[in-house]
Amino acid sequence: MISEPTDQELLKRSLRGDHEAYADLFGRYAPLARGVMLARTPQSDIDDAMQEVFLLSWRRLRSLKNEGAYAPWLATIARRTATSYLRSQCRRLARLRHFVRPSQQSSTIGAVNEILEEIRTLPDAYREPLILRLVEQMSGEQIAKHTGLSPGSVRVNLHRGMKILRKRLEDMS
């Protein structure tokens, strides 16, 4: 039986210019980056922002000091990219505000977006774990491994975040 290469093996190959190895890393960590981005960026902008995250991480791969810390390093790039992306979008929208008309959305998409927006208002400690769990369907163990949080912290943050989210959603209805 052929075992899958470790992250460290894929990183070493990627540093030698192996694009397929980096594509494998992308496949493994796209849900993490997507979850981090969803916690901060409107869903309609995720694809563009995700491309930026993986392009930046490819370019900065040599700056990764600890090969075992690829997931937290990538999550940091995703957070910074989301912040930068939102700043640039706000500047563009401010210039074009009078041309933009709100689009009509179906009630289901509207409800999902409403919940995502409510999650985005939660404190940072709850926001990312909830998105990674609810949207990207990562387990608590996976969230802990990829974010660098302890499993206990993830459990507590998910529990507290869900409690706050439920209360807010009940208050909205």
C-alpha cells in the first residue's frame, strides 16, 4: 500500500519547484484557508481571495521556518489577505457607491448570508472555529491541528460561539 506523502515531504518538493506537490498541499489546506476567509470576507469574494492566498503562500514558501507549522502559517496569510482584500474592496466601493444597486437574492441564500454575517460579528476566538466547523465541516481535532489551538480551546470556543450565535439568531426571529 502506498502511503500519502507528509506535509513536510510535500513542502520540500514544493521548495524544489514541484508544482504537483504544491497542488497536493492546496488540496489538503484549501478548506482551512476557505474557512478563515469566510470568517472575514463576503462569500462572493472568496474565490478571488483564495487564489491570492495560495499565490502569496507559494511566493513566500521559503520564508516558512518550521515545516511542521504550514497550516498555522497558511491561516495567518489567509487572515492578512482577507483584511487587505476587504480594505481594497471598501475603497473601490466607496468610489463606485452610486453605481452599485443591491441584488435580489433568494430567501435561502439570504438566510445563509445572514448567518455568515452574524458569525462574522462574533469575537475572533469564536468566528474562525465556527466557520471551519459549520461551513468547512472540519472536526474539532482538525481545527486544533490546523490553527495551532489546543483541542480543549477549540471545544470551548465552539461551544461558546454556538451559544452566542443561537441566542442572536433567536433574537432576530
